[in-house]
Amino acid sequence: MKPSSASRAWRTLVTVLFWAYALLNTYFAFHPLLGHAPQIAILLVPL
């Protein structure tokens, strides 16, 4: 069974979103002085 281009695009999108979320969490963890960080993190959770 060859993966369709749609499933490949979906897997790529999920991977990109996962890494973006991980990088944002790392950024916020190392920059706790940013007052707007908690609000942004809360907004990103549903994504």
C-alpha cells in the first residue's frame, strides 16, 4: 500500500506543528520573564 500524497501531507503537517509547539514550549521555558507567554501557550493548546 503506497501512502497517498494527502496522507503524506497530513503527516508532514502534524510533524511541523509538533516541532513548532515543542520549540515554543522550550522558548517559553527559557524566557519566563515574558508576561505574554502564558496567554500565548493557552491559545496554542487547542491547536
